[in-house]
Amino acid sequence: MISLGGIIGAGLFVGSSATISTMGPAACLSYLLAGIVVLFVMRMLGEMALANPGVGSFTEYTRLGLGNWAGFTNGWLYWYFWVIVVAVEAVAGAAILQRWIPAPVWAIGLVLLSVMTAINLMSVKSYGEFEYWFASIKVAAIIAFIVIGASYLIGFSSWHQTVAHLSGDRGFLPFGAMSIFAGVPTVIFAVGGAEIATIAAAESDDPGKSVAAMTRSVILRVITFYVGSMFVIACIVPWAQIRVGYSPFVAALEVMHVPGAADIMNAIVLVAVLSALNSGLYVSSRILFRLAERGDAPVKLLTLSAHKVPRLGVLLSSVVGYVAILAAIVSPQGVFLYLVNASGAVMLFVYLAIAVSQIRLRRRAEALAPESLTLKMWLFPGLSYAVVAAIAGVLVAMGADAQLRPQLLASVASLAVALAAYWLCVKRRTDNATATGYGSVVGVPALQGRE
């Protein structure tokens, strides 16, 4: 449920309007392609998790495969990605609540973030319980929508009308076949997020089993939810009538004359927002903990509460979220827009590092410990190299797209900052070792199996 909750967010319920309006009915194929790429990345994570038990969060696999620089940069980039998600979702949730609560957006956003911070400070069990129910509501809503939409198409809509919506107005591919691939850079951000389950699994009693189960089934369900709901929407609503920023789910429910469609969907989107806030704070705090384990973050972040929660990590991530929310109010088209753009391609950088690391670790395991490969990436090495090429192709497509190019350039700047920080960190360690004559070993408290 944590995996499902991490993937199914406001990007599906509202953000998909931009995808459909720019690609037409073929948007469901873009979701399918992006979902397949993420499926392969998760399979790679599953292989590495079982072959290297006890490593911790997935960012540490890049450290094993590519070196300390990769673990450092991947960890900090992933942390940055999620604290920006926290801010974006808090602002989105506040905008939704303004429909019912007459208060400024910034005030509602700060309250939402404070409530989710308090939940994460209690215990990992509190996070898990809330995320379970948040995810359950989202999954139930999507299943109900697909069932209602299919029933409408079978019982109240004619076959000719459905075909007209799919093939009319310049056809199923109104912008050509290449539009399917051009849309993948945008869509992949919506279907990303399943990797947070590997972080949560590190705090379970059987991490390997948990990650293996996730990689086998969850992504397939998510692909079904995304592609199924997009296809139902395309059958019910003419794609040209879908407005950017207006939920296509609401548009479809209104066509089906479902009473209170807007309020129902706004409530579901609010749940999705709270889920993203909850997950964002959890993931960012655990990434900070793992970075501190390796000496890549202040050692004070290793301090755990009585319930084994890295409270300083939660509070630090929350504070950065507060600052980003204020930036969204003071400079929405300046500072805040740049912060969001600077996280745009970060997930692709992370996935690319994971894919390359899997290839190197697989070669190493086959040579030294083939018995450790209890779960394997399909069709290795060909499929692994294909995933690397696909992710690289998406980055190239972003650079070729005038609208996505600012995100790529800003994200490259974020990568450069992380690499520069690593160089400074290594230089400081070298200077300290030279001054003292030896390095230091940090005693690290364990999170695994505590809750």
C-alpha cells in the first residue's frame, strides 16, 4: 500500500489533464511506456535488494555499484526531490481546502504540513497506518471510477460514440506517433515513487521479502490503474474538451451525470495530497538518516527518539518544506518555480544511476556469488542496457522540448551542486584525516525491524 500510495497522487487526478490535452487519446500509451520503464527499474531494485541484504535505502545500491560519489549525490538529490514535493503538495492541498475553508493558502499549507510532521514524529507505525488508509481510499476511488465508467460505456453510451471520442478530432494520434514518446518525460514523473517502498522495507522484519513482493506485483497494478483510468476517460470525454488544470476525472463524472462530482473528486485529491505529504516527510527523513550513516550528513541526524524515529531528519525536512511554501507565496513565478524546475529531472538521474549500478553489481555477483541472485532482472544484460538507453532517451527528449528544457537545465544545475558538495565533503575528510592521522568510525543505531 505504501508503494501504491507513493505513485498514485494528485498528478493522476489533476495533472493528467495536461497530458491528455497535449497528446489526445494516445496519452494512455505514454502512461503505459513510462510504467514499463519504472517496472524494469523496480525489478532491478528487487534483484539488488535480495543480493545485498541489509544495505538500507535504495540509494545505497548506487554507492555499492558506482562508488561513494554516487551514493552521496543520489541521496541528496532524492532528498531534495521529496522536500519540494512536500511543498508543492501542501500548496495544492491548501488550494483545495480553500473551497471549504476561508483562509489564506499559506496558512492552510503550513497547518497541513504541521499535522503531517506531527504524525511522522510519533512513530514509523503512525506513518504506516495513515499511509495505508490514504492509499486504500485512493485505490478504492480509482477502481470505483473505472467500474462506473465501464458500466456507463456498456449501458448508457453507444459504441459509435465511444469510437468517435477515440478516433474523432484528428484520430487516436492527433499529434503523430512521436507524441507518445514525447509525452513520456512528463508522465514518468507521475508514475515514479514506488521506490519509497524499498526505504520502508528497511524498517520491516523481512526487507528482502517485502521488496521482492513489491517489484513483482505493485507496478503492474499501478500500470493497470493509470492506463485503465486514462482509457476510460478518453472513451467518455472528447480529448479536446479537457482543460489543463481541471481534473479529467471530474469531467468524466459530469458527463456521466454523477451528482456532486466536483466535491467528491476534490475530497479524493485532498487525500492524495495528504498521502504525498506523509510519504514525502517519511522518505526525506530516512534518506537523511542513511546519508548520516555514511558521514555524508551531520552525525546529529543519527539520533533516534524512543520510538526509533529520526526526529531531527523529520524536522529538518519539514523546515525546508515551510521555506518552500513561503517561496510559493512570495515568489510563485520566480524562486518557487525555479525550485520546482530544479527537481524536474532528478528522478530520471536517480533511475539512471540505479540502472547502471544494477549492471555492475550483477556482473560482480555472477563472478563472486551467483547463489545470491535469487531474484533476477529479466533478459539480462540486454534489457538492462535497454532501460539505460530509454532513460537517457527521455533526458534527450526533455532537452529537445522547449517547455521541458528549463526543467532539465535546472535539474542539471542541482546535480552539479550535489557533485560540488561531494567534492568539498571529501576534501574536508581528507584534511581532517591528514590533521589527525586517522579516520573516525561512527557508531550507527539500527532502524531495521524496530516497528
